[in-house]
Amino acid sequence: MRHFLALDLKDDPALIAEYEAYHRDIWPEVRAHLKAHGVTGMEIHRLGTRMVMLMETDDARYDAGAMALATRDDPKIRQWEEQMWKFQAPTPWTPEGEKWVEMTRIFQL
């Protein structure tokens, strides 16, 4: 399944550059965590401070709730998420306490 999610970055060119540098070489533990939870592919695109993530998942293995719990329980993944929050900001439409927000499909060909 494909998931499209949105998140903003703080409007600071130096922070954006640092964020992109982290994502050119993500930590091996982050890659392993994503794969272990059924994420089969991921791309993040940016326009200004708005980011859109395309996440492809294996429906037989992917469970967003289980992945969130595993994120909370894994110190290295939690460290990554806390580090990334230095650069990130919720969109105006992101529910309280969330980071990425699922986008609504409005057209498909």
C-alpha cells in the first residue's frame, strides 16, 4: 500500500540543510526498524518547508500502531526521532501530538 504523509520543517536554511544531510545517510537502525515493520520503500520530497513522504508498505506486515509502539520502546529510534524533531514542525492540519499527517487522495488516474 502507498501512504502519502506531510510534515513541515522549521523555516531555517541551515537547519534544513542539516536535516537533508541526516537523510542522505540514515542510521542503519532506522533503516532496519522501517523494514522490520513492513515499510518496503520510502521517499521524502520537499518544497520550501513542506515535506511529503511516500511510504510503501507490505499490508501483511505493516501496522502503524505497532510501529509507533516499537518506536517509543527502542532507545536508538527514539533518539533519531528526537533529533529529527529539532528540524521539524507539524503542519497546521496535524493532530495534536502527531508529527506526520496522512494526506487525502483527491484524484487518481
